[in-house]
Amino acid sequence: MDNQQQLSPLTIFLHWIIALTMIGLTGVGLYMSTYEYYPLYDWHKSFGVVILAFVLVRIWWRVKNGWPVPVRAYPALEHRLAQLTHWVLIVSTLLMPISGMMYSGLGGYGVKVFGWVLIPGNKNPETGQTEPFHAGLSGLGEAVHHWLGYILIAAIVLHIAGALKHHVFDKDQTLRRMFGR
């Protein structure tokens, strides 16, 4: 279990696997959508589905273990901003894969996990065109996935800035604790 001096190995592992994967997927997602580079979509979807499993474990662990105790007392505004940022990160890491699956799956594009079909595509056999299973919900998934991506980027930047502030200016153990030291 986590305590004020040390985080559990599970907390550290889940933090870093989700953080690095979400940063990578966000970067790839921006690249794909900007340059319409379609060969990366299957990889993006596969890693998105896999990371959802880790996110669910992380949420379960957070409920069971509670939130990490700060290494020291912080001003109320700083503490509230940290809490808000952590909530945005948790909710975003849950909703990004779900909204992506809604967008792709309900849009008729299908979702495969490294070749294994999770949600089949929906091509019209006569025209060969992809047809949505539910255009409205697919559109909602697309909008959430798109805009939440930008919110996630802002939260990640704020989270990293906060960690660096703790390490460089406050010189406390917050960042070291997240590295298992």
C-alpha cells in the first residue's frame, strides 16, 4: 500500500505504463489526424484497448488503496489544483479509449487488438463502403475523443510542470517517490 514516504510497486508501475502509453498514443493520434496517415490506426486502436485494461486496474487500485498522501502540507489552492488535475487524468485515461472504441466500432470501421477482431467492421458488400452501425453515437465518440485529447494534453503538461516544480523549486520527495526512491 502507498504511504507518505513510499508508493507501492503497483502504483508506480501503473502510473508509468499508463502515462507513457497515453503520451505516445496522443502523439500518434495527433500525427495520424493531422497527416491522415492511416497505417497507424490499427496499432493506435490496439494499444488503446490494451491500455484500457491497465486503466481499469488503476482505478480499482485507486479505490482500494486511496489517493497517495502528499509528501508534505501544501497551500490549499495548490492542493486543489493537484486534485483536479489528477481527476482529469484519471477520467481522461478512461474515456479516451472508450470514446475511441465508440467512434471506430460504431462508425463501422471495427476495432482489432493486434489482429484479433473485437468489434467487426461494417462494409456494404455491394458498394464496398464502410457504413456506421450508429452514426450518432460514433459522432459523439469522435467528438469526445477529439476534444478530450486536447484536455488530456493540457492535464499532462500541468502534471509534468507540477512534478518539476516539486523537484526543482520545492526540493521535496514527490518526484523521487514516483520513481520508487
